Amino acid sequence: MTHVRKEEVLARIAKGLVYTESEAAFQAPGRRTEQIFEYNHTPPSELEKRRSLLAMIFGSVGERTVLLPPFHAGFGSNVHIGDDFFGNVNLTFVDDVGIRIGDGVMIAPSVTLTTTGHPVHPSRRADFGRFSEPIVIEDKVWIGSNAVVLPGVRIGYGSVIGAGSVVSRSIPPMTVAVGTPCRVVRSITDEDLTTRTVETQTS
């Protein structure tokens, strides 16, 4: 593919327009499949090796990152993770374009972050026709088990996404959102500072 043609395809991708597997073949070197496989088979005791592999897999990764294997990624190199991240088992990144995760984010088991979808009409899915839009997860977000975050979504600072939710639209900061499709049910307030507290036991 010529340089001009590559730029044309990248411009279409950036606009969220449909492109095909063949057109995007030049992106293949960004896939980190071997390193992801190695990470998922690295013993828990080899913390330095795991850290080194994460630095090779992701576009960027912050300090004090915990990512429990196995995890999966289409590329890996399009994922950017901040400090103090916790990702539980079976986290899936469909990162044909960027996924940006802020600081202090917690993600529960079996969550999918997918930047890519496919056209409804089958003729447009020939050669794996698809569209991609970036995902942004701001600082201090908590995403519950089995949630799915769809293309183009931004989840605002401090928000909580309920387990099993399908997040098809952006969620504002400091809110609790649940359901399919995911909807805001309430704001997070100072009253939440007193919930689920550990009370001192007296004898």
C-alpha cells in the first residue's frame, strides 16, 4: 500500500468510517500477540518480567499497575494505562484505535473495552468491514464485572459502571450508571463516604 493510500485509510478510521481488514493490513506490526501470550503464561512470582512485558505490550503504562492474567488485546500497542491501575482476569481490549485509561482505575473480571463495531448490512461486512472510535476512561473509574464498553465512549472521573452493563454512550463524571443500555441512575455524593464502612468492634 502506498504512503498516500495509507494516509487515506487512516483518515477514514479517524472519522469513524468503515474500513476493511485488507485496507488496514499495514497496522499488523502493532499487534503484540506473542508478548501477550507470554505475559499470560508468566508465573505470578516473576513480577519484574511481567512489568517488562507490559511495557512492551502497551503504548504506555503507569506505575503500580496490576493486571491479572489472562487478558486479551487485538493490538495492545493502542492501549495507554495510567498509574495505580487494577485489571482483574479476562479483561479484553479491542484496540484497533486508542483506549486511554486514567489513574486509579479499577476494572472487575470479564470486562470488554471494544473500540470497534461492524456495519449492520452484511454486504458492508465483506473483508471484515468495520469502524473504530476511541475509548477514554478517566481517573478513579470503577467498572463492574462483565460490563461492555462500546466504541466512542468516555467514562467520566470517579464514575461507577454496574456489573453487566453495556455502555453505548458517554457517562458523566461522579455518577453511578447501570443497565443495558447503561444509564445514569444517580450522582455520587459525600453521603457515599459513609456507606460500606468498617465499624470498630468492641468487646
